[in-house]
Amino acid sequence: MAGGVSRRGLVLTAASAAAAFGLDAGLAVVAAKPRRRTEDPERGYRRIMIGEAEVIALYDGVWEKPHEAGFFSNASVSDVKEVQRAAGLSTAFVTVPISTFVVRLKGKTVLCDAGGGGQVQGYNSDSVFISGRMLDNLKAVGLRPQDIDTILISHFHPDHIFGLIREDTDTPVFPNAEIIVAAAEYKFWTDPSQTSRLPPWRQSLARRIQGVIPSWKNVLPVEGEDEVVPGIHFVSVPGHTPGHTAFHLSSGAEQLMISGDTAYVPTFCLRHPEWHGAYDQDGPAAEASRRKLLDRVVAEKMLLCGSHFPWAAFGRLNRDGAHYALDLLPA
């Protein structure tokens, strides 16, 4: 199904992986287990109800990112550490959890993003990146990969799509699932004519995507902000990537916005929505999308979660002057 692409073609090299996640260097695919500074949660899943929909957050791993100039193009390392201190967090490094979400509604089991699949496990003395815990946590809630009917993909970054493919083979992890992605995202990453215009590290990622995704027969690119499965609409939030998409779940009178990477690390992006991350392909567009989405969440008083929120964060968003504040649901 993956068109004969080898595992080598599915993992990131140290250089391309580092750049894909906003680092200058430091990620590599390794077999050894890296040193950890942040412990895994005792339970790698959390269930909540949104009307009649069951939503299950699944922990996939963590990135323990060293401080580096350029993590935000318009904020210094000192600025980043000051926000951490104000939030009562360690300033030793930046902790970025990775989560995916399952929605069970109207007889359908939908996975929102697929995590990193253990295929971006890299470290040096200052950085740890681990993914691939999602499948064990899926099993812990009584689900198997073949139980997933549909997978919604917010964007084609490795920590969101590499979990679609088995680490050592070309076979799909979710054999029965239709994969739905915004047409703009699909077109951008699978169009070879775009590749030469990208920086070298994004070219590497684009070529890997082009070697796998177009050969799959179960991928459905969709235009606009349709209801892609019962109860879930796509929401266009471009900037992080050209077709970056959030997922709006509505059931009865209750709503949840699964925001993908719109507010990437909430500690920074809610306090300073004007900061432009190195991982944002178009910083000003990402900021505009972020503000628009967050203002909608506040106005409609819906719950909010995201791919890199503190585990396992579902919360209510409020305006705090020119900023935003997230009140987390009790564990």
C-alpha cells in the first residue's frame, strides 16, 4: 500500500528532523532508549464526553527541547524563560507533549492525527524526542488499529503522520481507515514542482511524503470546511503549514475544538499569540489563524485541546487582556 517505500524513506535524518521541528540540530533515529527528564504519565489516556461523543486523549510521547535562539523569530530565549518562570515551570528546557485524540460518535471511531509512530526518536546531550506511545494507549482503552474507521490529519508534519506507517515495513498501521486531509495540505506536500522552492530541510520531508502518500488509495483530500464525518467539521487555520486544519466537534449543545498546532505550546502561544514559531511556515498567517480560532473558542464558550497541550489538557479559554488563559479541566 505504501508503494514499496523503505523504512529509510519514512524516517527523518538528524538534519531534516531537527529543522522540521524548529531545531537547529540534534534529532536522529536511534535504537537506544534516550535519557528522560520528563516522566510518562501514569495513565496514557483520558476520556471526556462532549454531548453524546466520547473523546479520548491518547499520549504519544514528549519532546524535551533545549532552549535555542530562533525558536520564536520575534522572541528571545530570555523572553521564553521569563514566560516559563511566570507560569511556575522549569526553565531548563521546553517540554512539548504529543497527543492524539479519538472521537467515538454515531457508530464511528475517528482518530485525529496519528502521532510520530516511534519513527522520530532522537537525542543528544541536550534534547530528547520520543514518540510512538499512542498504540499502547489505544490498546489500553480497548481499541485496536483495525477499529479506526477514519483518520483526520491536521497537517503533514512527522509527529502527526509518521504514526500512520509501521516502523519496519511499508504497511499501514490502520488498515481499515479512510484518511482525510485538507486539499491545500495534500496538494502542497505532494506537488513535486513546489519542492525545489522549499528550504533544503523541508525538501527532504516533502520528498518522503511524495514517496508514500500519493500511492495510497485511502486518502481523501477535501476542500473547504465541510463536515468530514458526522459531528466534525474541518476548520481552516493556515500558516503553520499551507493547509493546516483544526477539527470542530459538535454534539447537542456541547462543542470541542481540537486545535492541532494552532496554539502549538500553550504556555507561550496563549500568553503571546503574536510570537512566530520557527516551525510556522508563515508566521504572520499562523498568528492571524491563531487569533481567529482562539477568539471563536472564547466567543462560543467551547472546550479546547491541542496536539501539544500539557497532558492531558482539555480546558476553557478566556481572554486575559490582549492574551489568552486556559483553565484546565480537573484531572
